[in-house]
Amino acid sequence: MTAADRALFDRLPRCAGLVPFTPLADGLPTPVTRLDERLWVQRDDATSTAYGGNKVRKLEFTLPVALRRGGPVLTAGGTGSHHVLAAAVHARRLGLDVEAVQFPQPATDDVARTAAAVAALDVRVTPVRSPYLMPVALAARLTALARRSPYLLWPGASTPLGCLGHVSAGLELVAAFAAVGEGEPDEIVVALGSGGSAVGLAIGVALGGWRRAAVRAVRVADRVVTNRVALAPLVSGTLALLAAAGGVRPAAPRLVIDGRWFGGGYGHPTDAGHDATDRAGAHGLALEPTYTAKAFAAALDSVEAGRQVVFVQTYAGRATVGS
Ligand SMILES: Cc1ncc(COP(=O)(O)O)c(C=O)c1O
């Protein structure tokens, strides 16, 4: 697997020599399949046989920076964070240690399974009582680790570099539709946590030439941390990186934040999510309550409103490493 296999580098060959990249995903491009007349799915559960899902796309562009530094990777998330697990699985493959600051979230089977997999990988965990205490704890651990050249992997790996992985996913989606002679869908529906997946996809499909399709980003985290103002620097930073490294200026990304499916809080299951999980099961898709159940509920709602929809299946299930 080389840089040549990535849609981003096919489209912008100049980027390949200019942005950090290390191949970690062995399932790209992921399959895009039609579930029924108006519903498609981009199978990002299949990005990696070690541990798939959306995160590995970002780690291909962020972990090489940690590799250059050589020290431990420090990151953060909830006790059931797929991001922390993905960072642990893939950083270990590169020979890097991982530490995490983690806050509690409602216990579900998936949270228990993910936390157990993280523990099995010997991740050093600093617990905090609330997500709002993460920055202080991260600063304290960075100071404690300073002599070992730690790399701060931003929670969710949602930085402009991380977003490049999802720009590539957007380009894959455009290519998959073109390959079967389909026009643009109306919407691409994806869970919105730290934002890199939604922002990268919106920029990627615009770069690929779609002029109508919008990304419906289904907010699963508190509005104070996940909102249009918070996403703006991610959008402008990613566009600036593409301009500098790739020499392109894609059309403005079309991104709609949908907060209607959030329910009682981050990680709190919802009735609509339970229903969506059952309906996804009938299509052979396994969801979890924090992200994908809420996003698929939004996708089904859009389909029922008559729109052509692509749901991005960002949840990988189990890791084959550490579980
Ligand atoms: C399964 C799953 N889907 C979606 C997301 C949201 O992605 P992002 O943080 O890029 O918004 C996450 C983030 O942890 C996730 O674990």
C-alpha cells in the first residue's frame, strides 16, 4: 500500500511529496454500495483489517508526524472512544507508545468493549471527570512527558492534516458514483464529533466536482464544543493546506449541522437511534449508540423526505489487535 493508492494523491500528485503520510489503511477505497432506491452506504468500517472505521484515515496523515518525533502519542476521548482505540492500534503498529486522557461516558456494550481493547493495548490512561477538563490534563501530561518528545494527537485527530484523509474519502465517493454512472446524491450523512470526517468529506466532494450534494453532519457532541464557529478554522485550515500543498481551491464546502438527533448528551442512547440500529441490521450494518445510530436515524429521515442519501458507516466494530 503506497501513497499512489490514495484518491487524494491521484487527484493532487504534488501533495504526495509535501504532506506527511504513512500507509495504515489496507481497505481503501472502501466499497460504496446501494441499500435501496434512495440509500447508499460508504463502508468505512472496511478501511483497515487491524481496526477500521473513520479514524485510520486521519491517522495516516497525523501519526507520521509523531513518528518523526519518536516519542509517545498523547491523545484524549471518552472511555469508549474509538479514536483512542484507533490511535493505540495504529500507533503500536508504528512502534509508538500511546497515552490518553479519558472522561466517563454512559456505559454501553460498545463502550465496555472499546475500553477493554484500549486496556489490552497497555495505554496509560489519565482519567478526568468531564470532557471540559481534558485541556488541563493534556497540558499536564505534555509537560510531564516533555523530555520524551511527545506528540499531541488532537482529540479526534481533527486537524487540517487529519482532514486530508476524509478529503480523500470524498474523492473516493465521487469516483464510486461516476464508476456506476450515477449522478450526485442530495446528501452525505455522517456523524459529527470532532468534525474532521464531515469537514474533509464536504471539501473532498467539492474538490471532486460535486456541485449540489451537501454533507449532513449529525451532531453527537455538545453544541458548545461542536458548532459552526468551532468548525470554521478546520475548514479554512484544510483549504489552506490544499492550496499550499496541492495548488487547488475547491468550491466552498456545503456542510449542514443537524442537531436534532443528539438526545440527552454525548454517548446517551436515543429511541430513534435504537430504531435506526434495528433497521441498519436488516441491511447488514452494525451500529453503536454514540455516533452511527444517531447518524443513521438522520439518514433514514432524509430518505423518507425523498432525498438521495449516502450514509457513511464510520463504525468498525471490534479491533483485531488488542481485543
Ligand atoms: C464511529 C464514529 N463515527 C463518527 C465519529 C465522528 O468523527 P469526527 O470526530 O471526525 O467528527 C467518531 C469519532 O470518534 C466515531 O468514533
